[in-house]
Amino acid sequence: MTETEISTGDLLLLVVVAVVALLALAVAAGLVRQVLAAGQGTARMREIAGAIQEGAAAYLRRQFRTIAVFVVVIPFVLLLLPADTLGVRIGRSIFFVVGAVFSAATGFAGMWLAVRGNVRVAAAARDRGEREATRLAFRTGGVSGMVTVGLGLFGAAVVVLVYRGRAPGVLEGFGFGAALLAMFMRVGGGIFTKAADVGADLVGKVEQGIPEDDPRNAAVIADNVGDNVGDCAGMAADIFESYAVTLVAALILGTAAFGAQGLVFPLIVPMVGVLTAIVGIFAVAPRVGDRSGMTAVNRGFLVSAVFAAVGVAIAAWLYLPGSFGALDGGVGASGDPRLVAIGAVLLGIVLAAAIQILTGYFTEAGRKPVEEVTESARTGPATVVLSGVALGLESAVYATLLIGGAIYGAFLIGAGNTTVALFAVALAGTGLLTTVGVIVSMDAFGPVSDNAQGIAEMSGDVRGEAAEALERLDAMGNTTKAITKGIAIATAVLAATALFGSFRTTVEEALRTATAEARRAIGPVFTEFSLSVDQPNVLVGLLIGACAVFLFAGLAIMAVGRAAARVVLEVREQFRTRPGIMDFTEKPDYGRVVDLCTRDAQRELATPGLLAILAPIAVGFALGYAPLGAFLAGAIACGALMAIFLANSGGAWDNAKKVVESGRLGGKGSPAHAATVIGDTVGDPFKDTAGPAINPLIKVMNLVALLVAPAVVASAGRPLLRTGVTVVAVAVLVTAVVAAKRRTVGGAPAEDVPASV
């Protein structure tokens, strides 16, 4: 592969991109100062917030120690995989670590301020009203948004500045590190938060009949800690890796489409997004005439999207050439790269807005779908579960069709040349991510508001209208989190589709340089790139890809079930052995539940991680490159539907519960309330563990396939090597899955756990 030359003017432009990325970090620092300057309420409120801060920090320290093994080992493995030059191999390994560290830093930064902003939001609601609380909660989330875009853009810009035309190969390592770390943080944080949440709800609300954040519940601090390590840290890392991986795909395909300008332009688009995100975050300022807090949030998103669209159009017209040169010849949009770029980016922005509207419709309290789930509580928990599942299945179809329509639209824009069409898909992903600063702010808004409401209830120092305002913010946070999850899966599919093009390019290069022995072993059908599903082995690869998504989701949900059962047993035991808890004469042991959730989350991390890494390796070496490509296609298609189904079902169940808690159908303590609590506990691992973790899963598997594809082609004529790699990969994976399924609850064999668990 020849190296693309970058002009001096382009290098200066890349420096500007890096400076704008640092500006995002400076804005984040300014937002931190604004949030920390707000009042913290009463001594009791500060005490509760301090316990949440301590638990969240302890969990992340332990998680980072667990993940460190992968971050240390994998760079050495990457050195062994083929690359253009030794320098690219070394750079790929180094920037794998950089991507992982940046992903971890993004998650940690968001969590650090969230556990300090929560008490300030509660105090703002009490002292200054709902509008100020909404503004402060969104500014707290804005720090996550700014750190995400700042570190993502800065990392990619530095790689291109240092490696110039060889940057795409190095960026594979950067994206892989970010994606793998995000998946671990998503799975670990999701298990922690939902184990505590489910355990707290089942024993506290259903069995003891006490409120959600009652201080008598031993799991209540763990529940609030989980909101931060799962939603703030996990989602920030998730969106960061979406940002990084989408840039990786866009830079690789942009270079192939039109050289140096295709390498630089995908960085200009998110640079514009950084500037418009700053405007969007500060535009979220609730007004007297707003229907609800969501009106202000939607206004901020719309302002950011419109400014981004205009800014990118201007940048494309000024920077890109008027033709594709050698590729010109009726290539989409009259062969004008400027029109291709503008059209693709606008598609991505429109997709983000469409998903926001669609997800809000299916999950927002007061809309017809959530009303139907709420009404189903009249007849018990079974109908609540059935209505939520049906809602999730239906919404997944519409959202996936939207994503598919955007991909096909991008393909049409670049019709006439496959490389340009795939680059258009990648640009649609970067267009969607121009709004990512506001999107991440929306996501972090959810757990900050949830924690604020919890602190208010536990302290007893926020009452009346202020308490009701915090409940409304909590319900709104469920919708903003669901929207973010929908947009995250859209970026995953767009990035994976674009990476699919990179996979093709990599395989074609490997086929051209393959030995005669390897070409004979591959056979005449597949010596030219083909993923024809009329070949049985290709169809098998497609099915295995879909199976990987189901297995991953099942493992994550089972992990939450086991951890939640331990929490249920522990909280029950504390109520039994400490009768003074109910009359406030004794304090529950919050720390023990936090420790249980932490240990369970860490021991469950390895199996999903091994599945993501080893499944594509096993398929590639066992069946060949074509089944490996089909494996990715199956994972993308199934993963999109599964992730949206899980996220929207969970969000609808959660808000249906909050509608009942507001006084509908008998309110708190009624049979309808108990039914919606059951629905919510089913939805907890759906929306906050398995569903969002599918996003990084898809991208990790795509990047692993991209990295091993040359080795898969080269090993075609070496059956012993292929067999050996396959056997080892399958053996390790099977052992990990079996070990996970044999784990016990509370130290006792699974069959000895009480049936009521």
C-alpha cells in the first residue's frame, strides 16, 4: 500500500483540528468550575453524596485493575499481526493503549463530576426551582460531552499528524483500544448498576413496601453508585469509542476514495461538531413557556444539529475538490466530492434527529406507547412484561429501518463506485457524531437527575414542589438515556458498515499478495473477494454472527440475574437480622452491598470480552475470510435489532413505573405499582447492561476481524496452523462460557438458592 502524501497546508489544518479538540477540553474545565460553584444543600445531603462518590471511585479503581491485563497483553499480540511496516505495527500497539486510556479517562471524567453534580442538582431544585436544576444537570452532563469529543478528535488528529499517510493502519489500534475498554466498562458497570437496582426494587419496593430510595434499604447506595459507573462512565466510554471507530473507518475509506483530502476531511467534520456542541450545550436553558424540560433539551440538540449542518456544508465546499480525479466518471452526485460529503453528513445529522424523535415517542412518559404499558398494569405483571416486549420489538423495526435507509441513502450518493459509497456511509456516521457533544450530555443528564432525586428522598430535606420537580427530571432522564442508546447503536451500525468496506480492502490486498499455496487452498470461488451466501460455509458464518449477539446478551443478562440474587439475599438478611432498620434505630450496611456488586461485576467481565475477541478469530481460521465477513454481517444485522429492542423495552417499563408512582392506578404500593416494578426489574438488564453493551461488541468484532484478516488469508494453505488457532480459540471460549454458567449465588450451589430468588 502506497503512502498518501499530505501537503503543508493540510498539516496546518490538522494542527487547527487538534487545537479545537483542546478547546473542547477547556470548555469542559469551565463547566466543571460552574457546577462545583453551585450549593450542595444540607449536611445530610452532602453525607449521602459523599458515600456515592466513595463507592463509585472504589468500583472504577477495581475495574481498571481487572481490565489492565487485557491492555497490557493485547499490544504484544498486535505486534505479531501483519501491517505495512514495522513502524505501523509499533504505532498500532502504542495507540491501542492510548485509545484504551482515553476511553477510560472519558468514562472517569464524566463519572467524577456526576457524583458531585447530583447533590448540587438536588440543592438547586430545593433552593432555585426546576429550571435551574435542569440547567445544572445538563451542564454536568456537558462535561462528559466535551471530554468525549475533545479526546476523540485530539487522538485521531495526533495519529494523522505523526503517521501521515500511514495513519489508517495505526488508527485501527486506536479504535480497537477504545472499543474494547468501552465494552468492558459497559458490561462491568451495567452488571453493577442493575444488580443493585433489581435487588433494591424487589426487596425494598415489593417485599417491604418502602420507597425507591429509602435509606432503610441496604442496596440504595449501591443503586446510586451504579447509576454513575454504569450510565455515566459506561456510556461516555461507549460514545467515545463510537466516535473513535467511526473516525477510523472514515479516514481509511476517505484515503482510498480521494487521497490526502479524504484523510483530512473526516477530521474537519467532527471539528465543526465540537464548536456546534458548545453552542448546543449552552442553548439548553429552560424557559417559562416550555412544555417540559425535554423541550429545552430538544432545543439544544436542534440548535447544535442546524449549526453543524451549515458548518459542514461550508467546510466541504471550501476544502474539497470539484471532482474525484481518477475516480471521476459519473460517481454519485454528478461526480462532485463536495456534494457527496455534504449529502452524506446531512444524512447522518437527519438520522440522529429522527432517532431522537422515534425513541422519545416509544419511551417518553405521556406518549401513547408508554401509556399502553402503564394501562396494562391493571391486569398484573405478565401483561406489563408482554406489552413492553411488544413495544421493544416494534420500535426496533422502525429504528433499524431508519438506520438502513440512511446507509442506503449514503450508498446512492456514492453510487457508481463502491469505495466512494462506503466512504459516504462513514461520513454519515461522522455527521451523526457532530451532535455527540449534546448527545453525551443528554445521557449523563439521566443518572445525575436520578441520583439527585435519590439524595433528596434519602435525606428527607427536599419536599413539596421541589421533590416533584426532581421526580419529573428523573423520568425525563430515562427518555434522554434511551435516546442516547438509540443513537449509539446507529453509530455502531454505520461504523461497522464502513469498517466492512475496510475489511474488503484488507482482504483484497491480502489475496493479491497471497502465496500460490494459499490461493490454491482458498479455491477459485473465493480468490476474488466474495461473500456469496449460496456457499454453505458463508451462510454458516452469517448464522454464527447472529448467534454471537444472542449469546453475548444472554451472558450479560444472566450475570445481572446472579448478582441481583446475591443482593436480594443480602438485603433480606439485613432486614431479618437488624429489625431496628425499619424504625430507623439501626443503620443498614451499605458498604457490604457495594462490595458484593463490585466483586460480581468484575468476575463477570472476562467471558463477554473473550467472546468478542475469540469468536471472529475462530470463525476466520476455521472457515476462511468469506465466512468471517458473513459473520460480521450477521452480527451487525442482529445486533442492531437486539440492542434497540432491549433499550426501548427497558426505557418504556421504567417510565411506566414512574407514571404509576405519580399517582395513577392507585399510586405507590398498589397492585399496579407492583406490576410495573416487576416490568422495570426485567427491563433493567435489558436497557442498561445487555442492550448498550452490544454497541461496542459489534465494533470490537469488526476491528478484530479487520486485524486478523491478512493472517486468515495467509494461513489458508497451512491446515495445522488454522486447526491449532481454531481449537485454542474455541476451547478458551467454551471454558469461559461453561465457567460463567456454573457460577453460584451467595457461595451456595445454584440449586440450593431459595426458589423465591
